[in-house]
Amino acid sequence: MPARREASLTGPGDFLLLGERGGPANIGWDGPQRDRLWRYNQHYFDDLNAKDAPWRADWHRALLDDWVRENPPGHGTGWEPYPTSLRIVNWVKWVLGGNVLPCACQDSLSMQARWLMRRLEFHLLGNHLFANAKALIFAGLFFEGDEARGWMERGLRILAREISEQILPDGGHFERSTMYHALVLEDMLDLCNVMEAFGEAVPSSWRDRVADWRAQVPGMCAWLATMCHPDGEIGFFNDAAIGIAPAPTELLRYADALGFALPLPLAASVAHLRDSGYVRIARGSAVALLDVAPVGPDYLPGHAHADTLSFELSVFGQRVLVNSGTSCYGVSPERARQRGTAAHNTVVVDGENSSEVWAGFRVARRARPYDLQFEGEREESVRISCSHDGYRRLPGRPEHRREWIMSAGGLSVDDHVTGVFRGAEARFHVHPDVIVERGSEAEGGRLILEGGRQVRWRAQGGAVRIEPASWHARFGCSVPSSCIVLALHEGCGRIRFEWD
């Protein structure tokens, strides 16, 4: 059985997607009442293979018939290449799970594969092209005949190039998004699963290369485990939200069922994901995830945020400091704000973003980290420092350098901005379940966690203020939170977090 998502079909023809209800029962398949991303999700048919799907089998059959009837070939959002790719795979999985696809849907499925074959997303590349290739392989294995073999071989040729390009040597996906890494890991597990079952249908010239796919999976599982908080969910770096990919525990369960060795539990250590550019520090009851990564591939930064040298912190198993996450796509002021530097735990110089994010999925000049240094990796206290050049484009050519010092009892964050600039601020977004208490300038304050545990904080270097913010753990979700803002005095500032 594949990895299971949470159910999204709440009634006959009624979805709960991205925090909003709707569906063909009330707004149709392409209703303007919902944005494009919501309509994409409606056409994926993820619920066919979600948790407790057999209980909704009658709804599913009616939904399949309705989709074919109301979505004529080539018309509407549902026939765009990406939703077509995900739907092809979900329909085939549903059949392999013991269901019977109605004849009209089988005809439609072959037409969808033929349509996709002529509209592969080479203009977008990345996870989109990966999904296209996966769908061609699933369709090519599902159907018989020369045309179906052509679909499968086209998918195999694409993946022969894309897997080596997109999966970095440390196991991470090259777009540097924890969410998209989880989605591509699901793709790899599905591909290994279907090849284990039906690999004899693959031309003999491809079988050795297909067998090599399995070698990628353990590293991808280890990367995902490294980039999760103690609560078991992903850290928020670049476009990332909970609930889009299957939960990490579900993906690891799936990998285990397919016979892959699972990553060992992460002990107190420093883990450096060298190729993708992230660092995990575990000391005592705390875990920190540090972003010392480029924003993504030079030619594909569409899911990047201006979050260079940001970090997240969990203490006592609870998230304490968090990047703001992602609640929307498209082109809007809110999308721009969520991608901006101020929505992350890093330094804003002259009110600018460290990378020039624009137009929803574009980045112009972007920050590049350099001079990463480690000290005391095997000692009680570890010191990690790094710089980036994202602000050099400004007239005074400022540069930001950050140093993290972490032990079992605390974390210090030192920021230094050199060059000429008007002002710089370090921002520390607090998880909405944590209460921020402010004392005097000398005393700092306290963070009160659920259950009453406390983290003390004290800032040095400039004036401190607490301002309202928001956290976006899921698409369509915005939760009020607080942000500690430290104005850097002459470009320097330090904040110290301590716990017992």
C-alpha cells in the first residue's frame, strides 16, 4: 500500500482542501470561487488512496464518472500537465488497490496519458517534470501496446537524467524545500514499488538503471529525518507547509514496507547536509535547524524564500522559534510577504529582502552563503558561523555574518552586518503556542511553552520590541503569533536563549 494522506473528501462531491470546502456538488470542477491551487488539488484525486479510502468507495466511483462527464479532453484546469500527472498515478494506484475503473474512465485515462505525452513541462523542469515522467511510467505499465511502451520509455528517459540532477549526493532534493523533498521521496517510493511489482514489463535495456533507483531512497529518508523537528514534522525552509505531502512518519513506514533500511534515531550530534546546505544541531533537550543553503538551483528558484541564514529551534520537544511557513501561492502581496526575509528568523537590512523574490515564483539577484565554519562539533558547545552576500547589491554593499553557539542549556545567536547601511534588524518568530513575556532591557524576558516549561531570553546590542506576526503551518491557514525584533547597534547584536 502507498503512503496515505489524510482524507479530503468529506461527502459526495464535497472536498476540504487547503482549509476551504467546495467541490463539483456546489461549485463545479473549475469554479472561480476557488483559486487555481485549490482547483489543482481538486483534480488530483488524492482521496482515492487516502486513509480509510475503502469506506468512501461509492463516493469515489461517482466522482470518477462525474469528472469524465464534466471535463472534456483538453478543457479546464484539470487538463493542465501537473494535475493530469498526479491524477493518472492516483487512478492507477486505485485500480492496483483492488478497485475497478469504469470503462469510460479507462478510455479517459489513456487519453490523459496521450495528452500529457505532448505537453511535458520542460519549461518548468524540477518536481513538475519529475511528476510528468512518473505518470508516463505508471500509464505505460497500466496499458498494453506500442503506444503505452512509448509512454513508459519516455518517462524512463526523463528520469534517467532528472534523478541524478534533482537528488543531491546528501539525499536532499535540489529545490531545497522540505515539503517538495517529501513529495519527491513519495514519487521515488512509488516508482520502486511499481517496478518491484511489474518490472518484468520494462525493456531489459532499462532494468539495471531502474534497479539503481533503490540506491537513492535511504539517503532521501535520512535527509527527511534530519530536517524534521522532534514533533515529527518538517522544518519550514523555502516553500513548506504541513499536509501537502504525506507525513514523514507515513513516508518512513512506506519505505520500511518496501524493505528499505530506515535511518537510525538522531542522537545528540551535528549533522551537516553538505550538498543541500542545511545543518541540524541536537544538544540536550533542544534541536536547531540552520539554513546555510543557496536558495535553490540557479535556473529553478521558483519555490525559494529570502531566508538565508534563518533557523528554527525546538526545546523540550516543542517548536519555539519558527519560520513563517507558506499558506498561499500565486501573485499577491501576502505571497510576497511570506517569501520575504522579514517572515524568517534572520536579519533584514534597510528593509530589503536578502534575495529579490518577486512575482510569486521568481527570484532575481539572490543570496549566496560563504565561509561556513564549524568549531567544537564533538564538544559540549558547538559554534557554527556563516556569511552571505545577498545585500551586496545595495549601495553600501553590506554583508551579513551570523554565528550560532549551542550547548545543552542554551543557544546564542550573534549577528554582524558590515558595510554602509541605514539600519538592520534581527527577527525571531515565536511559535503561536508559546507565550512571550517581556522584562526590562537588562533582564530580557521569558517564553512560556505549553505545559509551563520556560525558555529565558536576553538581547544585547540594540533596542528590542515585540510585534505581532503570523504563522502558516498549512495552506489556507494563518495563526497569530509574536516576533522578537532586535535592532542591531552599529551592525551588531546578540540574543541568548536559555533553558534548564
